[in-house]
Amino acid sequence: MNVDIGNALASEASPGVSRASLERLDEQVAEAHERIERGMENAEHGYEALNLPERTDPDEIRAAVEPVADAEALVTVGIGGSSLGAATIVDALESDTETVFLDNVDPDWISRRLESLPLEKTAINVVSRSGTTAETLANFLVVREAFDSAGVDWTERTIVTTGDAGPLCDLADRHDLPSLKVPDGVPGRFSALSAVGMVAAAVCGHDLEALLEGAAAERETLAGSLFDCPAYAYGATAYALDQRGAGTNAVMPYAESLETFAEWFAQLWAESLGKDELGQTPVRALGVTDQHSQLQLYRAGPRDKLVTFLIAGTNEDRPIPETQVEDLAYLGDSTLGDLLKAEFEATEASLAAAGRPNVRLEIEQIDEYELGGLLYSMEAACVLAGELYGVNTFEQPAVEWAKKATRGLLGGGEFEEANAVAEKTELRVER
Amino acid sequence: MNVDIGNALASEASPGVSRASLERLDEQVAEAHERIERGMENAEHGYEALNLPERTDPDEIRAAVEPVADAEALVTVGIGGSSLGAATIVDALESDTETVFLDNVDPDWISRRLESLPLEKTAINVVSRSGTTAETLANFLVVREAFDSAGVDWTERTIVTTGDAGPLCDLADRHDLPSLKVPDGVPGRFSALSAVGMVAAAVCGHDLEALLEGAAAERETLAGSLFDCPAYAYGATAYALDQRGAGTNAVMPYAESLETFAEWFAQLWAESLGKDELGQTPVRALGVTDQHSQLQLYRAGPRDKLVTFLIAGTNEDRPIPETQVEDLAYLGDSTLGDLLKAEFEATEASLAAAGRPNVRLEIEQIDEYELGGLLYSMEAACVLAGELYGVNTFEQPAVEWAKKATRGLLGGGEFEEANAVAEKTELRVER
């Protein structure tokens, strides 16, 4: 991954960061880098995620999916960090395997998804570290029942990825299911390059070694200066812009297949940095589509945004057929890839011309190697930003409250949080 | 649609709006309502959108799609307001028709989408007011070529929705294609309830009258007080919260099929209000999925957000199968619908308990009538907010710059904007 932060400089944009400020910030980056390296060496909680390129064993993952080598479809049952990494990888890369991610509990939608799957040729990838995540376990029970109803033995089709103990772990033991471990010390949102993200990639036939090699190549760039390391350049710039008023970070890939990446990034950024009333709000956008939706706001709304472009060479191009219509003749000399590239350059320039800060992330093409590098770089950028903010990047305490309340509401025990639901203040305006 | 703004009151949240402030704001709402009514009566640009429930003719739309009554798939070629309204409607409602929206120019993606379609049973819905939108026309040329290559006569399968003149209008005349009009005075993002959004709904067999009737019922609620009108209650509260620091509006439907609604809302809000350095930034979220992604930030990050929940009765429920696992037994007494509802209530209460402002929008179920009402209400809320901000809600001047630059880059004429692209300031950090 390469980064260009030229359009985020104070000479170009407001808010912007001056070169002098970046150099001062670089001293903090050097200290943060030492902290990160130490955390990695000692396999500390969270920092351990940055060791995954060496720690993950692709052979083990391939062996686990061997029993479902005939799968034409894959249903992944997981939510949040147990789903988004896998979804990002398989949505980015082409494959003949149909993939479904059950990361919500909407009954209409689940029923429709299950009806559309050829169950006898479908593999199940169930992922939960604790083995007790309510949404995931409820969905897994529903999926099992659907397999039972169709007369397909779910124990022959299921791969479990979970922690060292808990209901899913017990279930895998009892039915002798292929089972992989959610790595210790790696929060879900940082686990794309472990079994959590890579089982789905393996079922779809993607090159696991290349994913890890791409990540390892970025690991080699981690260094004590943001000017030497693309990941740190991005993390430090995003942090500096937030400090100067860009509380929103709109991530805008120019490739449909990277739309899920923007969702993955949004979890990484929000859950890692959103604490102590700090943290930049990630917004998912998509080029060129959102030029016709969000660009007006980005260019002329409040000066509270950094726009992060992500561009990739297109793998396949397609000429635009010629037309006799005079006003459109110019399109006939171009390809769709040319149009996409021109739209990106024009949008980037239009923000720069309006003095709105933006950063460009570049990958050479969309393949396993580049994707592994991109995911790793963003994780390293996020860890660095967490050090600069001084927050605990690897915890997510604010989501516990609602989990307890949900459980209490469903009769799963006494939780005072559930009582608060009944005490809601209302001010209703009805039709 | 009903609205509950109780959790946005200053007594409950920070930022929040006090009842006294709401009553003062209500005087501005009364004036704004008069302005809106006058605009509607005089069919003024933009305000005319709120007249669509009476102006749109469902018979005309059904007649236009009659030639493709056998369609098993529909490809809509349009972008921004020419696509999102239609996508919102057909994604929300169930149908057997496969729908594809070509709202991007990514060549890999377009090729894959076209390969997956049964072209001889596919209808084409091409939408562009000017008939010159580069992305739409390029894609339409590509689609036509694909039909030609497959030996399918595209002129038998195409419905055009466009303005009174321009290349698409000429094309429809030349080939005698069924043709509908993008209504005058209605910006694209406000056109869901015209032919722009309803051709797709008609091809999918949805009840067009019910869509319009639901909208008309909300039109009847427009009144001189936010306490009498759900749409205004929402628009005024969102505005008041923004004034008090909630510059971000995270819209979080609790139904997968309403995910596209959040995208439609994001365009409506961003493009209408994002000007003069004002405007609230819309963020698309999805319950329950984003509880495991964004909730940490919403509950513990900066106090700069309003969370807008959208809930609907589920049309179909699904029991969670029983399990012997002790820690999960509580799930076995519930349905997925119960779980979804408990998750919503818990999340709403968890934000309230942390003093984070949120608003609840409720629709009875997801059907044509309720959806028409929801779309209309959000448009009316947006028009009201535009009056309160004092911006020109119905223009989008900031997107023109990039359009000219794109055209210049592709050799479609001399535009000084294109030159700015070459002058980009770089600060590159490479791997």
C-alpha cells in the first residue's frame, strides 16, 4: 500500500496539518512505534494482532475446510469482528462460491437467505470466540434446523472457529467437527488474518499464503517515522486531522468489490478509537456512486471531514461502445476503467480545490497479496492512532451494557440494565 | 410513521433540546410550514416534490412497463437520485423479480452483473433527467452492447425515464420506446414517488397506489406545529440537535431490507443540507449488525451524534430452536423477531443511559403503504430542516466542478477544472 497525504497539508486544506507539525508529531510516532514493537515482542493483548502474518498457519486452515471441499456455497454465521474480516476478503476477490453472511437476526431476511441456498452443497462457517454471542448462536440454531429439515447432516458441513472453552467448543468436541481457534490476544476486529477471516477465504479457494505475505511485507515497513511507513503515515495524518477538527473520516473506495472493506474499516476505527469522548467517526462511502450523493456535503458542508480515497488498478476493463450522439461521443474513446479513474481524479481535485483535506491510499490491484497488505496497514494505522490518542485501542466496554439488557429482556437472567428499558422517556408525535 | 423524540430532550441527553427550546423552535416551524405550503401551492422548484402523491399517475407507469410484463429480472441504469429511490422501494419489499442497479462504473463489477442476468427475460430501466449523465450513459451503452451480443433486441426491453429533451429523449422517440418523464421541479433525491422510483416498483409488481396513498396520508399531517406532525417533529429535532453539537446523524434501521433506505436518506440529507458549511452528516448504520461495530463509538465517543432508529413490525417471524446448552437455553423460548426487538430496545436504552441523544421512527410493517409514508415523511422533514438552516435545499452546486473535470479529462471539451488535476500536491509514503 502506498499513501499520499499531500492534500491533507495545511498549505492545501483547512483543516490541514503543516509539515512542521507533522515533523513534531513524528517524535510521538517514534515513541508509539517503540511501544507497539514491545507489545508485539511480548505478545501483549491486542498488539499480538500485528504478529498474525507469521502466526497464522494456512495449512491448518486448509485442512479444516477439506471436508467441505465440494461446497458451492458458504454460510458464515458470525457478527462484527467474527464476520466482517471474512466478508471483506471474499467480497473483494472473485470466486465461484456463493457466500452468505448471517450477521443480523432479521427473521424475514434469514428465511429468504436460507431458502436460496443449495444446502446439500453448502458449508457452514460458525465463528464466536465466547461461543455465547446471542445473535450468532440463535442463527446457528436456525441454520442447523434448516439443514435438519432438508435432510442434510449439518455435522458433516460445519467448521467451528471459537475460543478454548464454551458451548461452541463443546459442540465441536461432541460432534468431532473441524475446529479452529480464535487466536488469544487478538480482538475480533483485528482478526481478519487469522482463522476468523481466512476459513471463508479457504473455502472460496483463495491464496492464503499470498494474503499473509502481503501483510508480512507491510509489517516490514513499520518504522520509527511516519515518513518511512505508509500505515503510520495514514494513522498519524488521520489523528492530526481529527485534532484539528476533522472528526469524520469518510472512507471511499473506487471499486465495488471494496465496499465491504469500508465496513470493516468502520468497525476497526469506531470500536478501537471511540472511547473517552474521543475518536474519529468513520463513514462508509463508495466511488463513483457517492459522488452523486455525498460529494455536495463533503465539498460544501462543515469543515469536519477527512476523505480517505482508496484506489486500485482494475483487474479487467471494458470499452464503452461508440455512439453517434454528439454530446456523448467523447465517451466512445474510453473504457469504463478510464471513466472510473477520471471520476476519481476529478473528485479528489474538486475537494482539494475547495480546500477540503483528503488522503489517497493506493493498492496495485485487487488480489490476495495487496488485500492482505491493505488490511494489515489499516490495523497498524489504527494501533498507532490509538497510541496517539492515548486510549485503550483493544477494549470495547461500551457494548457490554446493551448485551446485558438484551439478555435480561429475553429472560436470560436478572440484569438491572433491562429495567432501564421500561423507564424510557417518551415524547411521541403520531400520525 | 410515528416519532418518539423523548430521548433527545435535554433532560435525558447531552446534547439535547429542552422542551422550552422546542416550543420556541415551533414558532419557526410554523413560519417554515407556511413557506412550504406556499411553495407547494405554486408548484415551486423543489417544493413540488411534496405534491407527488397527487401528481404521480400509476396507470401511466403501469402502461409503460406493460411490454416487459414477462421480465424475471430488471436492470436499472441510473445514479444518485435516479437510482436510490427505486432501489429503496424494491429492496424493502419482497418480489420474485431479480433487481440489479448499475449505479457505478467499475468494469469488473459491471461485467459480472451482466453475466449473471438472463438477458432475454431482463427489462432495462434507464433513468437520467438530462440524458447526458456520463456514468449512466456509459453503462447504458455497455448494457445495449451486451443485449446485442446475446441476440436480444434491447429496444423491446427498455423503458426510458428522462426530461423533455436530450439524448435519451431523442433515443426514445427514434426507437418508439415506452418513455416516462422525470417530473419538473423535483430534484432527483426527492423523486422516489415519481416514475423515477416507481418504474422499478411496477416491474416488480408492487402496489403503486398504496405507495402513493401512504405518502398522501403523511401529507395530511403537515401542520404548523412540530407537535402535530411526525415529519416536522423529526426534522426540527435533528436540526436542533445539530445546532447543539450533534453534527452527525446515524440512521439505523432494524431490518435488513431497510438498509437501502438508510442510503437513500443519506443522499437526501447530505445533498439537501450540506452547503454554506452547514448540514448534518448522515451515517448509514444497521441494527443489530452495527451494535457489534459502531455502538462503542456512539455510546462512548465524542458527543457529536444523533442516532435515529427506524423500527418496523416484522412481517414473518421464526422461532429459535431449543437447545440443551445451559448458557443458551434462554434463547429457546424466543423468536428471532423477539431477539431483534430486545436488541433494539437494549441499544436504545444503552444510549439513553449514557445520555446520548436518539430518536425513534416507527412504521407498522414493511409494506407499500408504510414505505410510501416513510419516504414522504423524510422528504418533508428534510425540506423543513432546510428552511430552518436557511439553505437552498433543492440545489447541489458543489457537484458540478467534478463533473466538468471528469469530462475534460476524458477529452469531452476544454474545462479549466481538468487542469487542476495535474497540479496535485504530493506527499507520498511508499512501501
